[in-house]
Amino acid sequence: MDTQSIETSGRFDPANGAVTSVVTSDATRDVTRSPMSPTTELRPAHGKSSRRLSRDEADALGRELDAIRAEVLADLGERDVAHIRAVMKAAGAASIAGRTLLHFGIDPVTFVLGTSALGLAKILENMEIGHNVMHGQYDWTGDPALRGDTYEWDIVCPGDDWRSSHNYEHHTFTNILGKDRDIGYQFLRVADEQPWELRHLAQPVTALALAVFFEWGVGMHDLRVAETTRGEQSLAELGRRSGPFLAKAGWQIAKDYVVFPLLAGPNAPRVLAGNVLANVARNLWTFSVIFCGHFPEGVRVYSEEETKDESRGEWYVRQINGSANLEGSRWMHLMTGHLSHQIEHHLFPDLPAARYPEIAPRVREICERYGQVYATGSLPTQLADVAKRIVRLSWPRRAKRAPSAAVA
Amino acid sequence: MLSTIERRLSATLRDARRTAARRFFVDRQTGLWRSELAWLGVRSRDHARVTAVLEETPDTRTLVLEPPRGWVPHRPGQWTRVEIELAGVRTSRCYSLSSAPHDPELRITVKRVANGRVSGRLHTLRVGDALRISPAEGQFVLPTHPVRLLLLSGGSGITPMRSMWRALLQSDAADVVIVHHARTRADVIFAAELEALATRRGFRVVVRLDDEHARPGEGGFDVGALRTAVPDLEEREVFVCGPPAMMRRVEAMGLPRLHVERFAAMPRPAADPDATEVLVTLGGHASPGGRTIAARTDGALLDQLEAAGERPASGCRMGLCRTCSCLKRSGTVRHAISGAISDAPDEIIQLCVSVPCTDVELGPIVQHAVHAAPDERASERTLDPREKLARRSAQKVDPR
């Protein structure tokens, strides 16, 4: 459908492929002037945009990525198991240490230490362990403790909901408007292509609230509350979907906010406060990492139309263009559950995440060779980018020009 | 009546306790710490500990094991599934228990197979090491009432026999003939014990060595020699375990009361030049509409599914343990060992010994559910209803 609009706007020339930043910026202005359409093509990334690949090119790229995948699969072994078990042990130990400090300490120092340790444990469990194990990244080990299809993580979102809404919907239909319910989680406007509504005016505030209560957002995501209010889902279905969520949330509340505080006796308020802070810290961190994975400038959304009968290679191309990486130290990568390698994760969601840093240079080289933008930046840069976008898109009219167009 | 209520109540309580434990101690972490503790020396429910390693022959070792906590005594002749981790992957093999139920310790006797990864690893175990073993299973067991017996074995097939004869030593009314085949005198496992046994009343021991007794070109086992050695063969309850060639010859004798235990890994069906390609459809697959795989009519389904990237649960890979049991919705498969044909719809088949003959449609495939772990219930909950049905009917069909 959009082939025509692309050609008329002169954004690419499939024949020579290369696109200059000047052309791109012109294209940006074209887009900003054109009437909003849910099928608008391609948004530029920091003065560059991905070259449009023919199906043959996309499939060739896909074959190169498949080769990397096969290589990693053949190499899986003791090292991967040792890694995830070490992280599990570290998270377990941090959680025990944190809870002990909160329960038995009386001074502010042990409070800060205990809360930090518990927060660290929750982040590791949520990201490197829970998210990755539930993707089935360690299913090949046959170890029941590492099984993806039964793992239940330490947040209010039931594992089964996550497995269907994230592993299947989000990873299959990544960044397809109308199919990927993770685009703005159905209530934030994070892409120009999403039609503006009055409630988006409040989204800088709602986004902050989501950051603080992120696990609740994730937990309620699959209840489809927005769809119910729009009348697309019956109340009965909402009730059916709420069951597992309420049960899981009940257990989580009982654990962190009732039982552990009560066990501490007179120290109950301190334990309660520590648990709340640890959960909030984890929420802020996971929110930041995940929003930086798909919503910075340069990441594009797709229409259902253009992804119809997409080949495997084209699916790979969409994953590359729909994700953005974070740069940082080895420890930062671990704390993000290696979602700082969001591109590699979206290409190979079932490879052990600790392998992403190893294959990243090769993935990047392939992207460069095929003229695909490999979006990456530091956490503060990307987060600022996301914040700017959320504020900008809360208004019905788009900003005069996208920040990236300023270079032209 | 009261006991039923009590049982139900205690089951409910157990479930509640388990759920609470799962929710409070971050799920699987408990499993992880359990195996960590097992290596540190804490007795666990699924780990046995090596307390001694005995050299039986140049290539065979007995691992003497402290049984896991809560071990239910086996019946003489039963086997256990031993599970170890190879390159991060849990791998299991079935081994007969060579100790008698009344022995204070468990024993498995392991012959090192050329290029055998599991047996090779088991031979590296030392005193104090832990290994995961499953509850004892198997129908190759000594009758509970006294009967006249022939225990016929070849090579490492003697291991379940030791469990049996040690159990028989407990009773007075034994009438047992033990016929064992080995390649050379040095290869006789439990040689000293066999010698001592020969002097016991009610026991007769015949050891046949390939290099001394067999006529050249005859191989080890000879039906005529067996009939000469045991003239009242037909009146005896016969238990046989040994190499495939020997087993085939014994089965061909048509003995009235024959019990067979196969422990050689299933011979891979020879590549058949006439084999055709068929389609295998997997139900309940993550991708909508299931997945269809091209398979050949000369290989077991399990191998072919694995080659296609699937990871079905599997255990012994020789038709014993039924870990890989799966509902076959339609199509025809052949049992690789018995040659039995399953062509009726909705039959339970074992993937490891089923060779497709036509296009086959399978029900949902259980993924590597190693053995009954604390998570069994959780996985039951996430199964789709059809699969639960399949599991239930599997239990019904299975005489065990």
C-alpha cells in the first residue's frame, strides 16, 4: 500500500538503496505535513533510516541471522547453565540478606542496605531470571527448575498471562499497530501513527504513574481493560481474565505487605516500607529498560497491511527496526536481563540472553551491511528521548519537526 | 470412609503448603537450592549419594549408593532412571538395581559403553558425589511365591539377576539355575559372588565364556547348549536379560513362562532405501495450527522430532519408561522393537520406539518433564484440557 507514498515522497530509491540524511530530513517534513494515517511509513532514526530491503535481500539477511542462531544453539552448554544458576543463587542470597537486614535491623543504614539488596534481588529475578527463563531460553537443559512454561516470577503479573501476551503476541507482532498491544500499552501514545485522544494530554503524568506501579501495569495488561471500556470485550471475559491476576496479586500482597511485615513483629512498619521501596525501585528500573527498548526515536511501527505474508527474513528486519539497544557495562546488561540488547533479544528471544553481548557485534555488522539502523544509545540518552516523545505526543499536533530532523 | 476424608484433607493441605512455598520462596529457586544442598551432603528426596565405587571388571563398576530420603524399596529386578547433566543438558538412562530390597544400600552396576556419554560420566563419579535417581520401576520382577527359576543373562544383563538371587538367598525353598554368558573370564561381573552361590543349596550356576566354550563363529549364546545345561527349561520361570542377539534367540524358543528385560539401547532402525517421506503434525504447538514436520518411515519419531528442533520429554529411549508417551490422533506407526502396528485413532504411543508408516497426527507433546518434580502439579495446571485427557487415558492404558 505504501510503496507509492514512499516513492512519491522520494525517501528511498530501492535501486541504489543509500539514503542521505538530507533526503531523510526532507522526508520527515513530508511526513509531518501529511495527514495522519495509521499506515505512515518509516520514521527516521537520528538522521538515518533503514534502507528498504527487497524480499530477497531480507531473506539473505535472515539466513545470516539464522546462521548465528544455529551457531549459538550448537554451542549451548555448561557455561550457560552455570551462568543462570549463579544469577539465581545471587538473587536468592540477596533476597535472604535483604529480608534479614530489614527484619532484624533497627538503624537507617541496615534499612538502606536491606532495601537495596531486596530491590537488587527483585530486579535480577524479574529480568535475568524470570523474563529469560519464561521465554524458554533454558528449556534445552531439561532442568525442571529452569523450565519456561511453568516458571512463576516475583511480580503481580501471572506467568501464564505473560507467556501469552508477551512471548506470543508482542514477540510475534512486534510494533505492528493494532496487533502489538505493547505499543504504549494501549493507553499511552508513543508513536505518531497512533491517533490522538483527549486523555493523551495527561500522559506525562500517567507515564510517571505507570513507572512507579509498573508491575501492576504489566499484571493488568492482559485483562484488556481498555478494550472492555471500548466495548470490544465483554465484562464476563474481563472477569474471566481477572481471576488469575487477582489470585497472583493476592499472593504478592500477602507476601510483601502482610506476612513478612507481620513476621517482623514490632519491626513491621520498617519491613513494609522496605518491601514497598524495593518493589518500586524494581518497577522504575524495569519501566525504564522496557520503554527504552521500543519507544525511543528511531524505532518504527508497522501497519498490519505491510506485514501481511511477511517472510522470515522480513520478520527479522521488522524486529531490528522495532527495537533499540542500550549501551553500558557488563553489570548494566545483567541488571537489564540483557534486554539492553533488545535487538538481539527480538531476533532470538529463545537464546540464553547472556549470549546477546557475544553476538551483538556480528548482528550490528550485518545490520550495517544491509543498511539497517541499529538503534543504540546510553540509558540516560534513550530515556530522555522516550520522555521527550511521550511529552511531545501528548499534544494533538506534532512538533514542528522531529528532534532528529534538526540536524538537516 | 473416614480415611478417605483424611486422605483428601491431607492432600489439600499438602497442595496449599506447596502453593504457599512456591509463592513465598520464588518458585523454582527452592529446587535449585535443593540440588545445591544435595552436593553439600544434605540428604534429599531425589538424590542418591555415592558411598563406594567397586571395580567389577575392567569396564564395569558398581556404584554403591545411599538411597534418597523417602526411598520406597524396589522389587528385585526393577530399574531406576539415573539422571546426570551433560554439557548443561539433563540426560537419563535406565539401570537395573543390582542390590536386593533388604540391602541397606542401593547399587547400580554400570558397564562403560564405547563412546557412551552417560556411562562414561558415571564411571568418573567418586565417593560423596550425588546423582539424581527416579523411583524404581519395571515389571521384570521376581514372583512373590516360590517357583523354579532360570536366571539367564549375558554381559551386563546380570545386574537385575543379582538383585533377584540376593532376595532368593533370604528364602529356604529356592530352586534356581543361573546361566550367565560373558566374553572372557575377566568379563564376568560378580564372579566371586557366583562362585560362592554355586555352593549354596538350591542354586546351580553355569557360566559360559565365549572364548572358551563357544564354537568358533557361533557367538556366545547357543540354544542347544542351554537345553543341555538346563533340561527342565520348559518347567521353569525364565528371566532373561542380555545382548539383543541373545534375546532374539531366546524369544524364538517359544518358552511358556518367559520374562524379558531389554537394556541395550534400541537398535536404530537401519536406513531403508525404500523409506518414504511422511508428514507428522504436532498438536498443541506454540505456532497456531500446530507444526508439521517431514519425517521418514525408517526412523523413530522421537529422533526425527528432535532433529526437527522439538524437545519432547524422553527418558530411556528404548520403550521402557513411557516418559515420551503421546496421544496419536490418527495415522499408523510401527513399534520398532515388537513390530506391532498401531493404526487405530487416539492411541497412546511411545515416541522413542514408534516409526511412522503413514502421515501421523499427534496430540500435544509433553516437553521434557524430566521426572515427577515438585512442579508436576503446576505443569498439569498449564496443560490444555485435551492434553490432560491424554495423560489420564495414558495412565489407564498403561498396565503399570
